[in-house]
Amino acid sequence: MPSEVALSAIYTALKTLMVAYAPLTALLAVKPLGVSVPAIYDEGSVPQAATMPYLTIGAGTQTPWHTMGDANDPTAKRWGWNSTLQIKAVGQGNEASGLAILSQVATVLYGGRNLTLAGYNTAWIDDDFNVQPTLVTTLAGVTTREWPAILRVFCHD
């Protein structure tokens, strides 16, 4: 287990919670092509036909957190991961609209919330939900804003 990548399971668990939280999904567009689910995408996988506002999840990091258990007793050794990931609201609204979306994300993904992750006995969201500076891009007279936040998740077997 020490060489495993936990980020995919974390992304899946977080997306499941966000999709199920009506106050958040009410602020988001729906996915294109007749799929009536909220517009929450993996970073780098947003279709060109996507309608704003939407969320992306990605830019994950993962570091070992294998300090649990007695290192001299292999039966007591436990494997864990300390991961961060970026959740980003993207839209063409004003600053308040993007921060309202992040506020709902923070409400559903609150510090201390337990997660159900495939392959892990315990997983939880840390107290950190760090909102980053807004990124503003103007292209052909159209202004798009990105409101990123960094979230930390711990998991172990």
C-alpha cells in the first residue's frame, strides 16, 4: 500500500458529497449534452460546451503519512496519506457570486468531516479550507473569473 495513489478515491468522495448538496448545486450550471447533473469536472476535463458557473477539482498533491503504528512491528504498521487538492469555481459573474459558490463548498466539505473512501478505513477533511486569490482573465472582451480554494484530506488503512 505505500506506493498507492489515493487522490482518485478522494476526488470521487468529494464530488459525491458536492453533487448531493442542493444549496451548492443550485448555484451551478448543469453538464451539457442532456445530462442533468451539476457541472463539477476534473481539472483539465471541462468540455468546450460547458456552461458557467462550474467547479473543477484537481491539482492534487499527496505525501506519505506512514507514521501510525509501531514501525518495528509490521502487523501494527499503518499506511496513510496527507493530500491537498484544489477546488475551483469558474464563472463570469462578479466576485460575490464566486465566493458564494465557495462558501457552499466549504459548508459541505467542512473541517473534521469524515469521508468514505474506497480502500481506506478512515478518511477526513482537515480544518484547512484556504481560499486563494481570484484569477481574472479577459479574452475577446469576455471576463472569466476563477476562485480557487485548497482543501486538505487525511486517510489511512
